[in-house]
Amino acid sequence: MTERAEELAHAYVHAGVLTAKYIDDARHVAIATTHGIGIIVSWNFKHLANYQRESGFNRINIEYGCPNVRIISPPELVYGDEDQNI
């Protein structure tokens, strides 16, 4: 956990992306973001893997000069776009 990640996690909470009760989820996203990890895979649909939360995290990331992060569920990772030839 870096100072930058902790600052970013608190920015998510301050902006209302998550409440202070879920600061650990905010830290999870902040650590991934500050370490250049572009995708988080999670079953946590309530606090992480949903469109509204991802948009909120990325809005703050842009404000802080950080890259966007994708937060997806395991089936999205496994199946993705089945039309692609991988």
C-alpha cells in the first residue's frame, strides 16, 4: 500500500463512489490502479463489478491523473467476446 494508493482510496470515498465502511474495496481498486493493473476480476457485484461503480472509480482516476480500470466478473473474463478467435 503506497501513500498514493491510500490517497486515491480516500478520494473514492470522499466522492461517494463507496462509503467509508467499504474502504478496503476502495483500497483494492486504488492499489490496482496505481500499480498499472488495468483489469480487476471480482464477484463483488455490489461494490466493485458494476457499471456505476466502475464509472465512479474512473471519474476519480481521471481527476488524479491515473489510468482507467476495468472491473469485470469472472465469466466476462473467461467468455468475453466469443466471436474472437483466440
